[in-house]
Amino acid sequence: MNVLVRGKQFKVSEALKEYAQKRVGKLSKFSDDFSDIHVVLSAERERQKVEVTAPLSGFILRGEEATVDMFTSIDLVVEKLERQMMKYRKRIDRKRGKAQWEEAQLAHDIAAGLVKPDEGEDDKDDNVVRVKKFPARPMSAEEALMQMNLLSHSFYVFLDMDTEKICVVYRRRDGDYGLLEPEY
């Protein structure tokens, strides 16, 4: 596993780089499938932000945290990623029919300090509770943005008139907009 640490608009000190590599490197205990884990450190006003992207076979593990201290942000994002991995492991094991896994693994993880006792009680299955169908008519990204704002939604799915692909425009946390385009 290779942990690549870089700073976004600031220089990362060697101590901070080593700390990030050490903390993020602990994710290897969950899977041997990690290849390159990307850690991006940035400073925005009073916030020290850490973004971690860890591609695994079949999905991408991603976490983001921002606090007033970079070391705290690193710790929090690693804890978030560990919870995501635990949730992913439970889902995979459930699909494989290992019902007894929950109690034994949870007890083991609590004893090992991987999980706090109250975190293991989140046993909700991920279920689709509503299906909504809509006409996907061709439009530009600008028109989709206008439609999204008119509907007061945080995202809007549309058929891009130029590429003829289904795309999504969305409102980002910072107030700007993003566009998701599929890659085939």
C-alpha cells in the first residue's frame, strides 16, 4: 500500500507527511486490496482540511474532515474511513450468509479498540425505499442547473445534449456547482 500525501496550496512538512502516512497506513489492516491512497491536505482560512481517497476493488473509499488542527483532521478522517470499512465488511459478510459474524466480529473489534461500543449498533440495511421515474430530456448543463435551482433541489439528473450521456449537476458544500459525467 502506497500513501501519497500532498498539500493543496501549501507545503507539507516532513513530520506532518509522516504522521498522515502512519495514520492512513492503518487502513491496511482492513484489506490487502489498497493500492495508492491519496491524501490531500489544505488550509482554508481557519480550517485545516484533509481529504483521503482510497480505491479498492469494486468501490472507492473516500473521507473528508476539517478542523482547526491538521493532526486532528487526519485522526478524524481515519476514524471515518475505518467506520466505512467496518460497514462495508459487514455488508459483504451478510451477503455471503455469515449471520453469526456480527456478534463475534463486533466483540472482537470492540476488544481490539477498532470500534466504540455504540458504533456497532448501526445495523440498518441499505434499502431503496422509493423509486422515482422522470423524463430525461436532452439539455445543456446550464439549463440543468437552472432546472435544479427552480426545483430547489441539491442535484439534478439530465441527458446531456452534446454527449448524449446521463449526467448530474449538484450543489457543493461551498456553494459552487459540480457536474458528474460518466466515463465509459
